[in-house]
Amino acid sequence: MSSTADQSLAVFQRRRARRLAYWNGGIWAIGNGLTSTTLVIYLAEQLDAPRIGLGISLILAARHIVGLLRLGTPAMIGRLADRKRFCLGAYLLSALVLFGLPLAAAPGFLPSPGASLAALVILWCLYHLLEYLGTVALWSWLADLVPQRIRGRFIGQRERWMVAATAVALLAVGLLNWQWQQHFPKPQWWIGYAIPAALGACCMVAALAPLAWMPRAAASRVVRQGATLREILAPFTDLRFLRLLLFGCWFSFFNGVTQSAQNLYPIRVLGISLFLSLAVQTGMRCGQMAVSPWVGALADRFGNRPVMIVSLLMVATGPLCYLAATPQQWWWFVAAWVVWIAYAGLNVGLPNLMLKLSPQRSNTPYIAAYYTVTGLCYAASTIAGGGLLDGLHNATFALWGSAAKLDYYQCTFLFGWATRSLGVLVLLLVPEVPARNDHGRGGKGLGIGD
């Protein structure tokens, strides 16, 4: 097998595989938009459970904690099933778990609001664990189907499909929820959340059809038979990969610590409705849909790191927009989601760099290691941020050398801007290199053939 793609497949088969990957991403993204984290957070807030700050942080973070088990994915693939069957099975189980969300949220189904919140957290993290297991297998599979020299454009085009589908689904959920609340009393509002959750699970099942039609692609011994312990731990002794891992941990940690504040501030301080919240997310995804293929082409031509640096500096200004937002000037909340269109550069660059810095024939341990470790950093900081929010949400802090005082939300948003901006210095440590193969040579070329 070539270092860039499985050359045993004909050109038309690889092109067909890429088209099927686009369809899979689009259909799955519809389901993801219908059952979004924002929807679950609003649902949790309706439960009126105690310590809601910590509860929301657990919804955001618990899925990353159980993601530690992703490190075992390379060992499971091959031993339990081949890569394709493992991917399909994990995604199918993850979709089936989502059908439990409406029951967990139903009033009276569980003995207390606290029990309902706990059930939401458990189901949510189990869904994501199974999804993550499937994603490790999927990225390894796609790496063998798509030549490295056009992989940036492929990821960018697939990202366009996904953000477009997610945007449509989010807007549909917002409109449905708004109409539901106009026609039904508050005790029945949970049904307006349960319907999209169930429909989202159905879409995620439907997204398996394109994957089922995709060719398997030749796989390495590690993928066919399962990785050994030494191969699973190999990413943690690879200095080049560790630099990327360091940046991923930095960005994940300081992104996570502000999440509870960012999710509760619009609800409790600005009075933002679910419809408006989902509408601005839809706008962000439409912007990402427009720029993702262009960003992917720039990454292929100039490298991932320059594109990511510009994106990171733009993304870092989002918390400053939250800082400026008040109930009277709530449009700054919208401005934050406009600048977060720049996440497109990170969404394309990070997976592309991850695959380039991973050995082609044994990339599953690297993929699992990256998502597991960065996910744990995000989880730890999100839980810490939720705990701080519960304990300090009424506190004020004096600025150095000034009589002015900031509340907890304002301090958190300033901290988020500063730490995300400083991430550029960490990103400069990450090498921009050709894709790795088993002989240490990288692929070249910018053609879009194959």
C-alpha cells in the first residue's frame, strides 16, 4: 500500500468513496444538529436540578472523560471486527443510545430532577463514547482512501457538507421549539426537545448507509489484527506528535474552562432564547460551509499551521464579544458567533496535521491518543469551570491598579481571550511536515486527481 492511499483501489472507487464520505458526513450532521449539545443544555436547565453549573459542565465534559477508553480502540479493531464493521457497529450503538434521552427527560419518569440530570449525563457520555470509537476507525479508514496531497481539500469539502446540514437542522430545531412553546404550556415543553432528539437518532442510523457502501481499503497489520500495548503507547514517545498533542491540550483546556460560563450567560444574564441561540449557530455554520473548502485548499498549498494561526487569533476574540454583551447590547453575543466562523481553519487543520504526523500504516493509536488526551484536558477544565461558576457566580474582582470591578463572567471571558491568544505560541512549536510513511518519506504534489 502506498503511503498516501490504497493503490489497490481503482481511481473511480476512491472518488466514489469520497462522495459517500460526504453523504455520510451530511446525514450524520443533520442528526447531530437535531440532537445538539445546546438542546441538551436547555433541556437540563428546564429540570431545575440543584448545582446546575456543575451539571452543565458534566454534560459538556463527561463524554470526554469516558473518551479515555478510546485509547483501547486500536486494540479492539481487528480483534472484535474489521475496521469497517467496527466503525458501523459503534456508530449504530451510539445512535440507539440517543433514543433514551426523551425518556430520561420526561417528567415523573425518574424519581427526581437530580436523577433525570444524572441520566442525561450518563446517556450523553455513553453516546459520545461509542461515537468516538467509531470516529477513530473512520479517520483511519479515510486516511487509506484519500491521497495525502488532496486530503486538506477533502476534509474541507466534507466539513462544508457537515456544517451545511448541521445549520439546517439547528434552524429547524429552533423553529420547532419556538412554535411548540407558543402553543403548549410549560409542563409540556420537554416534548419540544424530545422530538428533535428522537429524529436525530433516526438520522444517525440513516447515515450508516453510505459507510456500508464504501470500500474497505487495504489495512495494515495493526488495523487488521489490533495494536499491541507498545504500539498503543508509541504516540507518547514521538516528539513530533507530542508537540501537536501539547497544542491540542492547551487549546482544549483553556477552551473548556470557559464553557459553563459561555453556556449559562446567554440564558441567565442576556435572556437569549433557544431559537436565537440555535439561529446564531446556524449562521456560524453557514459561514463555515462557505469557507471550509477554501481553507482546505489554503492548507494544502501553504501548510496547516499558518491557516490555524490566523484562525486561532480570530477565534480568541469571541470571549471579548461576550464580555461586551449586556441585556441592552445583546448583539455582541451574535458577534461572537460571527468570529467563530474562523473555527473552520482549526476544524480542517487539526485533523490534517494529526494524520500527517501519524505513521500511515499504524495511525489508529495516534488518532486515538490525540482525541483521548485532548478530550480529557477539555473535560477536566470544563468541570473545574462549572464548579467555579457555582461557587463564584456572585463574586466581583478588582482590576490591578483600578477601582473598577468585574464579575465572575467578565473575568472568565477576559481569561478566555488571553489564553486562547497565547495558544499561537504553542502552535509555533508544531512541525509542518510532509505526511509520514513507513520509510520516513512524505508525499508531494498538489493535484486533485485520483
